[in-house]
Amino acid sequence: SQKIEQNSEALNIQEGKTATLTCNYTNYSPAYLQWYRQDPGRGPVFLLLIRENEKEKRKERLKVTFDTTLKQSLFHITASQPADSATYLCALGGSGTYKYIFGTGTRLKVLA
Amino acid sequence: DAGITQSPRHKVTETGTPVTLRCHQTENHRYMYWYRQDPGHGLRLIHYSYGVKDTDKGEVSDGYSVSRSKTEDFLLTLESATSSQTSVYFCAIARGASGGSTDTQYFGPGTRLTVL
């Protein structure tokens, strides 16, 4: 069955460092991959989308890579700030389908 | 913000009672979704809709039904609530992020449902 794995352990990093989150998937050939941020008590908020034919995408301090051979995406936050503390979810979308599969998320805590 | 509201935001009910959650959107999006989110499971799709009166099942649809009689409203009904349906429920719409028509989801604020 299709499966997405994200680090279940919380990630603690020092302010100013680069945070790297991992999303691995199996039994799926996604057309695109998305990253969302979720704060406690709120719905997920879309951050970035990367398509299967793209290797890297950037938006301000965020960078996403997508390796369809390794079936993995890496999500980087450079110069991290305490305000970046949240849970980050990855999701996969397929060509011709309007359904998405979400990972369980990784909780990031940036220490001041 | 995709103009999505959910009601109620919080609800406590008893086992065996019917419950209806409402999702309302203001931007005329075709695709709407209901998810539940539980610790250790992430977001799981319950049902989704691809137009008025057009719905389909998701991964965890047992015990749930949906209806969409208007573009702007998508209702989720628990016919007879059980304790296992205690969860946070999110509604979402799909729209384009960068050239695609439905490749990004935007979520409502969520409904926290407790079934005693």
C-alpha cells in the first residue's frame, strides 16, 4: 500500500541553523509533492509545491528537493527562527487524481 | 486564505447521536474534502466531492456520509457517533498553486469533536 514516512521524532535546532526535514514514500509515483505547515489548533497551511520533473524549489528561506529515484523529498529552512517552530507535513498528489496522501508530520522546535 | 469556514468549531456529543459538520467556502471551488486528524495517523481522507451531488469515498469513510447540494457547502454526517470518531476534522478545497488547477489544498480551521 502507499505509504509516506516523516521523522516521527521532534526536531530541535538552534536559532540561525538550517533545519532539514525528510519525507520518504513507497508504492507511489507522485506527479507532485507538497509541504505544509501546521500550528497547534489550526489547519495546515500550504508552503511549497514541487513537481516530479523538478529537482529543487525555493521560496525565501525555504528550499525543497525532490528525488524520484530515492523516493524522497528534503525540506530545508535556512537561518531558522523560533517563529518557524511548528509541525511540517508533506503530501503527495498523483496525475489524474484529485486525492492527496499526507505524512504524519514532523514537529520542529527552534531554540532561541 | 481561501474563504473556508467550518461549523461548529467544537462539539461534545454522546455515543449513538447523529452529528453534522458543515464546511462553507466562498470562492466557488469545485473540489472539497473532509479529513480527520489523529495523533500518530496524520491527516486521513474521509470523503471528497468533485462537484454538486458528486462525492466519493476516501481512506476512512466507514461511519460517515457526506452531501453537497450547493457548490459552497459540504456537509459531513456521523449517523451514529462512536468514541472512535473523536477527532479533529478538517475541511479543505483544492485549487492551483502554480499552473495546475487542483494541485494545492487550502484548509479550514478545523472542528474538534468529542464523542463521550
